[in-house]
Amino acid sequence: MKLAAALILALFSLTPCIAQDNYDVDLIPSALRNRANAVIRNEETSVNMLTPNNVVYTVKQAITILNKNGEDNARLVLFYDKNTNIKSVNGEIYNEIGKLIGKFNESAFKDESAVNDFSLFEDNRVKHYLPNINVYPYTVVYNYTMRYKQNLIIPDWRPKPANDISVEKSRYTFICKPTDQLRIKVQQIANKAEEQINEKQKSLTWSVNNLTSQKSEPYSPDKESYQPSIKIAPEQFTYYNYKGTYTNWQELGKWYYDNLLKGRDVLPISTVETIKTLVKDIPTDKEKAKKIYEYLQTKTRYISVQIGIGGFQPFTAADVDRLGYGDCKALVNYMQSLLSVVGIESYYCVVQAGSEKKSLDPTYASMDQGNHIILCLPLKGDTTWLECTSQKIPFGFLGDFTDDRYVLACTPEGGKLLKTPKLTTAHNLQVREAELTLSTEGNITGTIKTIFSGAQYDNHEHIVGKPLSEQEKLLKAVYAIDNINFDKIAYRQKKDIEPELSETLTINIRNYGVANNDKLFLPLNPFNIQRTVPEVKNRVMPVYINRGYTDIDQISYLLPDNFMGSIEPYEKVVSCEYGTYTATAKLEGKKLNYTRKIVLNEGTFPAESYAVYSKFMADINSADHQKLIINLKK
């Protein structure tokens, strides 16, 4: 008996003691629960770059979901393709007191194609899982390992993925050979990396603890600009059997051109002859480019194609010429090839597209920056930019999708960082003139003419060409006025580098003014009411206005024949660092003339100035609701 006990004791002494993490929600510090919808209890992320074509990415994450608002943070989404394998994935679910209530493995994940609705070819797939739990709080623990057959793109480490998440502790370890050279960008992480080196490997470890959640604040900068992160780019890389070295944008752009673009510009002889004939009588390169751009728009259409060398390499020009379609990469490469037929130089440019302006980082080159391709024509003294995926956009106009940001031009000499043109506050114009007739009953009839330019051209151009019934539906959303009807709708476009859209509407609005005995209450501004913005106390983040604009409204009301008396002139002026606003109303004979102008400045402003911005918008909103009393004869 004593021998058996001794053997059991010996066995226990040989077995490693593995402490079970305690996921009792009560153990979360109160400071981390404040304002949080979820708390990352512990996260261990490891990137082991065994070789350039064998990178192992391992994550263990325990996250407590405090309420239904945090539910989406429990979802795990894993993308994979021929170059990225999911080696293993499993997890556990714990209840509020930290008791294990369920386990799952890869078979519980939904497996779907990661194809966009507008895509023809994509080889990406996605596996995703969300626990079916509706009792809060609960904790889900994920363990997964991915294998990347390349090291050109290493996943960034972002320990705090959203404002409403707190982090108890998170650690990131990067492992490689001692001789591997790395470029590392650290943002908002105070602790230096713990470095360990031996003959076989080098490891760098960063950690963060007790990161509290933040309330979301309107008009904040892009979260990637201020949240903690680590970016790592190996100097020597392998990607789809391609090898290369880069330390800056010039070298990356050179590799991009030599390996992904060079030699893909060959066109059929018949197309070469067509292009030469098309522009043979046109005197200038810019006019030739415009004619070829119109040829591109007529001949091709956009379809997403995410295949071939990780989705970075375009179809050949010959393929696009034959098929008549392509994605942004293919269409830019095709347009570049067409231009080269007549000796016009152009640059294939990588850009981070989106309505929120986001530049490539001039201080840190990496292949994972950028999501779109545009074309730059460095014409002498007249650099011109082309968006090649739209059949409608004017020649030389980029719009707010790619304006005012750094892009990477990939050239035979190497990469160049260039800046796209800016749509300025003064050019983002909406100028409206209205001639309206006001009846005794408060009804309005008349004509409105509005000219949109700059970013405001972009905002309204989508209405052009729609069926009349759809135009009416869209316009009722724009002109959100009760009882408004559109008797006539007409659009005219000036399609050039500074395009304009002219909208002419014939309208009638029943009961716009409120009649009360011998008085008529008339709201001065029917078409352009400025919304207020939320009040924020103790703001932390700077105020970011992404894009400025200028609106000018001039409205003339022909008053009823039985109007009597006079109307006191009205004037309101509001001004601050965020912009200016003026509104006036004046009676001239039987016409009441109302003028309104607002200029909103773009830029980044101090957090403490948000109260000024909020008051600016509130004062404008109040002025936009101004009513005048019209006295009528009975």
C-alpha cells in the first residue's frame, strides 16, 4: 500500500502543473469594465518566421463579452487561400463565474467563399465562428495556428482592436533567425521589446497591460493613427516563389514594377493600329490621353479579380483587350499600355482609397498598404490623374475616393511617393438658386437650379441616368420636406477635370408655410438644414474634419397678392475656427430674398475646441429653422 502511494506521488512529481486560467468576471478590475462592452483577459500572439516561405502565426485569446453590444467581438474570422493555411483552431466557452460550459473545434466554423458581389474571380475563403450564447457575460477562448507561405506581409499586432474593448494583458512575440534584418514600426507602446538571441533564433516580445476602453467620440481621427500597434517588415522576403529585398518605398516600387508589371503591356497589333489612328490628328498629349481614356471607358468595364500572385498582379493588357473587363489593376495596366502606343508616359500608382483620406505612410514602406490602383500622367507642367474603373467619371477627375493622399508610383526606376490633387473647401461647392411662388394657403411652386462641383459632384452624380421613378425616390431623401413633389427633373453635366453637375427641378410643396387666420408662418430655408452634432464632455481625441465644403443658397419668394405690411430684414452671422455662416432675408417689392452661405473648414483641431464646433453647428441649425411672419389681407 505504501509502495502504491509512493508510485502515485512519484507520477505526480513528474507531471507538469498546468494552472487553469480563471475567467470569473468578478476578477476583472472595475476600471477595465467601465464603458467596455468586452475585455480581452489574456492574449498571446506569436509569429515564428522559420524561413521566408514558412511563417507560423499562433494566437491564444480569451475575451469576455460583457453585454450584447460586445457580441461581435466574440466572432473569430480567419481568411485563407492557397498561400495561407489554417493549421488548427479550437476553443472553449466559460460562463460568468468562469465555469467551462462548452468546447468547439474547426468543424463548428462556417466556411465560405470570400468573394465580393462584383467579383468574377477570387480564390480567397473565410472561416468564421460566433458562439450561440445569449446570457451575458461570458468568455470565449480561441486557440488557432496559421501558416503563411510568404513573409512579404506579416500581420500587424493591434492589441486593442476597438474603442469599446479593454485589455487586461496582451503579449506579442516575433521569432526569426539571428541574421534576419527587420524594419519595425512601434506606435503608442511605451515598453521596449524584450530581446533574446541565441545561435538558432532571435525573439522580440512586446506586452501591454490594463488598457482601458474609450467612449467613441464623433469626428475622431482614424483609429489606426492612435491605437497601439506593431508593424514588422522583413528586409528579405519570399512571395509566391518570388524573392526580393526592400527597405523603403523606392526599392519596393522597383520590385513591384520588375516582378508584377514588366512585360504585361503587350497589345494586339490591331489595337495598336486602332489607337494610332484614333489620335493621329490630335495635337497635344493631354488631348490624346483624353481620347484614349474615352476609348477605355467605352470598351471596358470593372469586375473585381483577386487572383495571381496574391491579387497584386494585373491581367495582361492583351487579356483585357480580348475580354473587355478587368479590375483596377488590370484596367490601369491596360490604359498605361494604350498610352505607351503613342509615347505618353504614365505611372501605375498604389493608393489607399476611400472617402476618408488615408495616405501611404511615408516613413514605413510595406506591401499591405493600399487597396486600389490609379494612373498618373506626368505631363509637362500639367500632371493628370485617371480613375480607370468608372465608365462615367470625367477625364482627369479622381473624386473624393482617392484625392489628397500619398500614393506609390511604380516605375522602371523605382517607387516614388506622389500626392494626389486635393478637393478644397472652396471647390467643394453646392450653389443653389430658387425662384419660388408662395400662395395664401402656404403652398410653394417654382424652380430650383443647383450646381454641384468638387466632392459635391461626387455626392450627387449617382442620380444621373437613373429611371425617373428612382430619381424621385432619391431626391425625396435629399430634399427631405413633407409633401414635396417633383414635376420636372433635369440634369446636365460638364465633364472635364473640374466637372460640374447642374440639377434643375420644378417642384410643388403643399402646406409648406403654416396659415393662421391673417398670418402665414414661412420657414426661410426649405432645402439645406444643417444638422447638429452630439455634445461630448471631457473629450479626449482631436477633432478631425475630413473634408471641407462651401454651400450657397439664394432663394426668392414671390409673396401672395394679398400680402400687406412690411418684413423686418433678417441677418445672422456665425464664425469660428471651424468656418463661417451668414444668412440674410430682405423684402424687395413683392419678393422676399433669402441668402445663406456656409463654409466648413477641414483639418485637425484640438480636443478642447469640440465645444466650439458643437455650438457652431447648433447655432447654424437654429438659424436654418428661422421663420418669418407674412401678414395677409382678409
